[in-house]
Amino acid sequence: MKAPVATGVADGSTGGLTALLTGAMAFSMLQLFLLGALGPRLVGELGVSPAVLGWTTTVGFGTAAVLSPLGGRLVDRIGPRRSLVLLLSVSAAALALIGAAPGPGFLLAAVGLGGLPQALANPATNKAILAAVPPGRRGSVTGTKQSGVQLGAFAAGLPLTALAGGVGWRGAVWTAAATAALAAVWALRALPADPQTAPAGPRASLVPRGAIAWLAVFSLFLGCGIASVNTYLALFGAQRLGMGPTSAGALVAVLGVAGIAGRLGWSRAARPGRAEWLPGVLAAGAVGAAALLFAAPTVRPLVWPAAVAVGVFAVAANAVSMVLVMQRSAPGRAGQDSALVAAGFFTGFAVGPLLFGPLANAGRYGTGWLLVAAEFGAACAVGVTWAVRERRRGR
């Protein structure tokens, strides 16, 4: 048995901690899903072009990629409680500013601020799990908290998109901002103070090595594909498949629900000896999802199973990579290693929509989905190569 730790959660009562970490993950990336789900309204009401819509993701995740290594060090120093309160507070501020944006320039600046919570999310939540959760339960707790990201996708794609139909897209975003602020108060009141800040020790390398390097590269290609789908799926449904704004936003909700199921299931299956093979397998399934999107203009109902498959395979693969980080991290390096892998993922999120945006501007969604398939294929190649190397090393 492990003793109660800084989070104040004992081994036998991790439910409250799990719920809080799940909420933190949801709010850390909610702006991404909101901008994607509300894309048809933003294009029509705010004068945002499809290319600028892609730039919102690029700016947000580019900021997160740059800040992630430093965010990992910060989490290792100040502890999970301070980090989670900071994450939720800045999420609330960024969402409030997005809702107040008078034009594309202000919108991009607000999205950049939202990169900080994204940089803190994985290091803070992973460190809390390693501190408070027994090894046998870490996979399931990790899968649950990682599913918070997809809970955010569901919230953006269905209830918040429906709310936007009644009170406008700004009102929906401000509602999300107020909820994030309430979550920050919850974290502040529910978690005891972190231990006194430790003095800075020797700085660990910011260059990923070994398994962490492989997972970072895998996450880069995976992030490229997922970000393009998240950003352009609703707009694709509206512009190419003739769907209304609410129905197109529901595609993001479906992706979110499927991602929750996939992350819960595959994270539980990610036991040592098996987990190493899952990234490559899941990335291969994601290639099939991109193929369904390519075929959707010809057979329109295929867009729904495509959204499900992206969630079950591509989105779930990121949760598995975080389980692998916790299995492979050296003592005291969990925050830093989580941040390095997350930096690869966020770099992919920054690059993917930047490549897809010009294709969407030109109406060439088919070419865009083939590009996404190639990105997922590259992730599959990296994942399989690493798994083979690990198996040979274990002999």
C-alpha cells in the first residue's frame, strides 16, 4: 500500500481525484473542439475563412508544443494542485476571451493563451496519478482521465453547439468559460496544499531519448491527423455533405463519445508486454477511418462510422502512449517525460491543420483526407518499428 500523498487522495478512494483529472483534461483542450464544432458559425458570423480556422489550431498547439517541456519542469517543481488550479483558471480566461473576440486577430491571440493549459495537462495529471494511484489501477485511471479530452469533444459537439443555436456562439463559449472557472474553485477547495516547492535541481535534458523519443515521434504524426479531423470534420459535413450546423457539430460529439470508449478500453488493455504493440495497431485502424472520410462524399452515411473510427483508434492511441510513458519513465521524470511526448503531439496538432487548411479553402477535402491517411500511416510505421525493436531487445 502506498501512503496518502500530496494530492490528499488515498489508494482506496481515487474516485474524486479521477473526476477532477478528467475535468482538467476536458477543459485543457475544450477550445479546440469548440472552434471545430462551431466552425460553420464562425465562418458565417465572424468572417473566419477555413484557412484561418486551421490557424486557430496551429497557434494553440504551437504554443502548447513550445511550452510543454517547461510546463513539465514547472509541474515537477510546484506539484499537481497548483498546476491544476492554474490550468483551469487560464482555460476559463482563454475561453472568455474567445467569446469576446471581435475578429480573427483577437481570436488567434486568445487561442494562443489557451496553449498554456494544454502544456500543463498531461504532466500535471500523470504526476498526480503516479503519486496517488497504485500501479495496478494506473492504466484504468489514465484511460478515464484521458477520456476527459473526448468528453470535451462531446460537450462541444452536442450541448454547446445546441446552446449556440439558441443564445449564439458567444454565449455558448462564455458558458464553457464559467464552468471552467467553477472547476478551478473545486480544485482549489478539494485538494490540500502541495508540499513546499523543492529547490531547483540539475536540469534534465529537454531532448527525448529511448522509448520517450519513439513515442514523441509517433505522437507527432498522430497529432497531425487527429487535429485535421477535429478542426475540419464539422466544416466538411456542412460544406460537402449538405449537413446543417447542428448536425455537422454532432459529428464532433460522436467522435468524442467513441474516443471516450476507445480510451477506456485500450488503456485497460495496455499491460506491459502488450502495450508496446498497441500504438501501431491503433494507427493502422486510423488509416481506415481516413479512408472512410475520403469515401463519404460518394456514400454520405459513411461519415458517421468514420467519426466513430477516428475516436476508437486514433484518439485512443494517444491515451495508450501516455500509459507507456508512465510505464517507461525514470523515477522523478514523469512530468518531464509526459511533457516531451505531449510536445510531439502538440507539434502535430499545430502542423496538421496548417497543411489541411489550403486544401479545405480550395474545396479539396478528398486530397485532405488522403493526407490524413498518410499521416496516420507514418504513425503506424513508427509504432510498429518501435514495437519490433522492443521485442528484439527483450529477447
